[in-house]
Amino acid sequence: MGEMKQARPTVLEVHHMIKTYGSTKALRDVSLSIREGEVRGLIGENGSGKSTVASIIAGMQKADSGSMTYRGKEWNPKTMIDALEHGIGMIVQESGTVPGISVAENIFLADVDRFRKGPVMNRRKMMEEARRILDDIGAEDLRAEMLTGALDIQSRKLIEIARVMRQDPQILVVDETTTALSHRGREIIYRIMRKMREEGKSVFFISHDMEEIMKECDALTVLRDGEIIRTFDRDEFEEEEIKRCMIGRELKGDYYRSDDDSQFDPEVVLEARHVTVPGGEPLRDFSIQLHKGEILGIGGLSQCGMHTLGKVLFGAIKPVDGSALIRGEQVKNEADAMKKNVGYVSKDRDSESLVLQAPIGDNIAAGGLDRFALGHILVTPGAEKAYVNAQIESLEVKCQSRKQYVSALSGGNKQKVVFGKWIGRGSEILILDCPTRGIDIGVKQAMYQLMAAMKREGKSILIISEEMAELIGMADRIAVLKEGRLEKVFRREEHPQEADLIRYMI
Ligand SMILES: Nc1ncnc2c1ncn2[C@@H]1O[C@H](COP(=O)(O)OP(=O)(O)OP(=O)(O)O)[C@@H](O)[C@H]1O
Ligand SMILES: [Mg+2]
């Protein structure tokens, strides 16, 4: 089989590509190629240039210099639509759906006029075709008529996948799509990639998840600081070596926290008491308590209610029954939660967590950015401020200056700003919903160490995560949710394995 793959022709080549943004050298001299029937992983730290090279291939932007060939001809796409018409499509890292229109309209977007005859729009036909495409990719429970704005991030990603796949691309670029998806959503992507391989088509797969990238790819290319460090063939895959190439050094020290017991104060700081929330991701008579100095992990399948729980505790969703309490007092709304020193990192960073068209500094700085107009400035004592600055530095936000707009940051660096923002506020209680989404392993380690340090200082953390390894590695207790109910609570000293958690999830 290896030989057959060797014999397959190259379909796309990138030669000596350079791209700069002001003083940032995003790509220094990148050359790579991909064969027919190849799934190629692209991996590297946040800001290493993965999205930049991918977006140039897919016609989203232009390189400063260098050239590309596609099927032996010069490749110079004018726009993403142009690229897609010629067979190269990309699922972008940041969200790309329009909220105010239906799922079907988003799938056909610039192309809805094909359902128009004169002044008459054949909506039924459009809905039918959208339905067929959704079925094709395996997203049966997404309805074509639904309004996009009301959907969660996973559903919106599935729309983008449908939009690209309906054009039957020869080369597909998947930029960090899986971090936004649950297990089921990921399977959809994997299935598409495997099918493309069988059909002799090609995929660039960008991910920070070493496990999935090693499992799904035929080869992987490591980028660091805008340069290609090395390309590994599948039979050369070796996790430690790949990591070393990525960060240019050995990962030292503990990855997760090092202690082995659940230990925290009996004092309850955050509580859900008999909470019921109806809807797509419900909670049913749900109760749980977070203690002072505790890291409480929340896990389950998508729709199990865990993301809803985070929002209820932060006062962003009002339960129809039961209540959310911060230090015994009922939470009124988000502003109230913030006033009570609760921070919340949302899973959906672009629409809920960041002000994109504002400088990084304003996003991070305590008090300066609130969309909730609290009208108070948090005065942090000098020592704490120094600590905060040091922590933000340890997150290594890759930027030109604090004045740079968040919209210019790479995906993972945006996530670091979200994290830094809440720590910068001096939050005593943190609700983290998938906080390490899209974060590279080096910075992930820094975040985990930061959480462990916060715990030692008596701060409390509720971490909602789809990564079981992260829950097992960090939490004092892990609560497993299923269909809006509490199924099981594990304690740290029980050393639960992933299989133990899964048993209660399904
Ligand atoms: N529009 C822009 N303006 C200014 N700088 C940019 C812009 N887009 C990207 N950059 C910078 O170029 C570098 C490479 O960014 P890129 O998005 O390619 O990284 P990445 O490898 O995809 O990272 P991540 O894993 O965080 O998504 C980063 O330093 C980033 O801040
Ligand atoms: Mg990126």
C-alpha cells in the first residue's frame, strides 16, 4: 500500500511562500506539496502560520511572494469562491456563518439565486437540496429551515462543512474545526476525510490534538514561527519527537497538576440548586456545589447540559425552576455575577467572550472592556497586578503590541486573551467552558499550571470540558452529566480512567 501511495501524483505545490503583517513574519519561506489521496496534518504552536498558509492556498488572501501550482498549472485564486469553483475549499477556523438567515441560505450563501426563476424564489427546492446535502455529510438532525443565529457553535460548523462539501472539492482544508465539535461532530469530519482519501482527493488537516492528527493523517508537517521544521511520514510518527519539533525544546515539568488527592475547603462558593432549564441542551432538577479552592470538572456528551450549566451559574440563562447561587446569594444576571468576582470563559469565544474590534490590552484589562457597563473600575493592588502581568506573559500572547486589535490574532492567541481577561479581573471563581480549545500544548501546560496555582490560592474553578484527559488531569471531582441530569461524581483519588467516565456518559 505504501508503494501505491508513493506513486500517486502531486496535486498541489507551494513554493517559497512569504507573508508578513506589518512587522510580523507569518510565513518566512514555506514550501510544501500534497499528493492525491493524501491527508496531511499541519501542526504547530499558536501563531506559527498554519491558518495563514492554508488561507492563501484557499484564496482567502495573497502571499507577499512565492508561487503555487495546482494540477501542474500556476495557482493564483482571486477569492475563496474562485478557489472553491476550481476545487479547493476551506472550512475556516473562526465562524463563517451569517446569523440572520436560515441554515439552507447559509449553505447556498452567494449562490441562492440558482433557486430563483425571475422574481420567484423556489424555497422548497432550496430546502430540499439543503436537506440532501446535510444528510450526505451525516448532519441529519440539523434542519434546513432553522434560523442560524439560534444554533450552537457545532451546528454552525456543520453548516460550513455542508457549504464546502456541496461543491465536491478536490482539496479540502480543515482549519481547527474539530475543537469546536463534540465526539459525534468530529466523526463527521473524520468520515469526510477518509472518503476523500479513498476517492483520491486530498485534505490539509489543521489541529492541536496530537492524538487525532496522528490517527487520521498520512503525513504531518510541523510549522514553527512561520517556517517548516519537518514533515513526518506516518511510519515516522512519534509523539515526543513531534512535540519537540513544535516547541523547539523539551516540555519540562508537570503537564497537569501533580497532587493526587481532592482537597478543598468545605465552604460552598457556587451552587446550582434544583435547576431546570428546558430546550435543546436541558438541565433537569440539577444540583451541584463548587467549593472554595476546588477544581470541579464537568463532563458529558454534547447536549448533556454542561454548557447550559456554565451559563446558568454565570447568570446568562435564567432557569425556569431552581436557582444559581454565588456564596449563598442568588445570581441576578451576568453583571451581578461579575460584580461578585465570577469570571466566565465561553466556549464560543468570538460571539460571547471578546470584543474583536478593540485592542488586546482593553480586552485583557480589568474593568476597561465590559459590555455590561458596570461602571466601576477594579483597583488591583500592585502585587496582584504584577502577578497578573506575569501570568499573561506566561500565556505568551503572540502579538505586536497590546494595542493590536484582537481580530488580527491567530485563533489560539484569541483564546489566550479570553483567559487572560478573566484572570486579569482578579476573579475568585472561574467558570471555564472548554478553555483550552485551540490552544497549543506548550501554552496549555501554562494554563494548567495557572489553574493549579489559583487553586492553591483558594480560588475556585468550574471547568467544563469535552477533553476527558484534561478533566482527569486537573479536577478534584468530576461530575458526569447525561441528558441534563447528574449521573455520577468521581473523586480525584479514585483515579478514574476515560473509560469509566464514558460509561456514565452514554
Ligand atoms: N490579519 C492579521 N493581521 C496581523 N497579524 C496577523 C493577521 N493574521 C495573522 N496574523 C499573525 O500572523 C501569525 C500567524 O498566524 P496564524 O493565524 O497563521 O497562526 P496559526 O498557526 O493558525 O495559530 P493558531 O493555532 O493560534 O490558530 C500570528 O503571529 C498572527 O498574529
Ligand atoms: Mg489558526
